[in-house]
Amino acid sequence: MRVRFAELSGIEPFSIDQIASVEFPGQVPVAAPWVAAYGYVLAAYGGAAGFLAEDAPEGWLSPDSADAFVIANENAMT
């Protein structure tokens, strides 16, 4: 959506990726290793936390795909 919106409007939006850790039926979330590694940090923030792309941990999935990211401990999409 971010790319299409920018193309159509000429406005560069601030975008937040909220689905990196979501467990869609039959799929392992792309951020599953990050949730496992930082689960204790997420727990300290009530189970979910976010960060700006510029502050993404080294090796993060795709820091250029959004301006910010949200990941969570509870991710089942039912």
C-alpha cells in the first residue's frame, strides 16, 4: 500500500509494518526468530513493542520496507 499510495498521491507516507510476526494459518511468521530472541523485551512492554526502521537490530528482515515495525508475543491469526 505504501508504494501505491506514494505513486498515486505524490505523498511519501510514514508506514508501520504490523504483520512481520503475525501467524497466518499454515505459515511461520517471518519474524518468528526475532520474537523468540526478544520475547523477554516484548513481555516487559506488555507483549508487543515497536521500533523505527533506523533503529532496527542488525540483520532485521527488511528495514527498508517500512518506516517502523511492531512485533508481538501473541501472533495467532484465527
